Amino acid sequence: MRAVIILMVVLLSACENEPTFEERYSEAEQTISERAQAIESDLDDPAKPAPSATASEAR
């Protein structure tokens, strides 16, 4: 009986640590925004060669 109570307390405390939908959404939104800004900055600088072009020229 005591083991069941301890198990229930452990399981309930583990559920409280999960991030909410809003927290996960905010984190994903921030990651996507950062990647989009990096892509836009790469596109804004036409003088800089693409990474794949640099790698093939180095061989």
C-alpha cells in the first residue's frame, strides 16, 4: 500500500514538470524566427559565396 502511494506521488510530480503548449510554442517560434533571420541575412549579402560553392572550390 505504501509503495502505491509513493508511486502515485512520483508520477504526479513528474507530470508537473512538462512544459505547457504555450511554452513549447514560444520556443519553437523563437527557433524558427532565428533561422529565418539567418537565412534572410545570407540572402541579403550576395557577395558572400554559398557554403556549397566554397566547399567544391576548395578541392
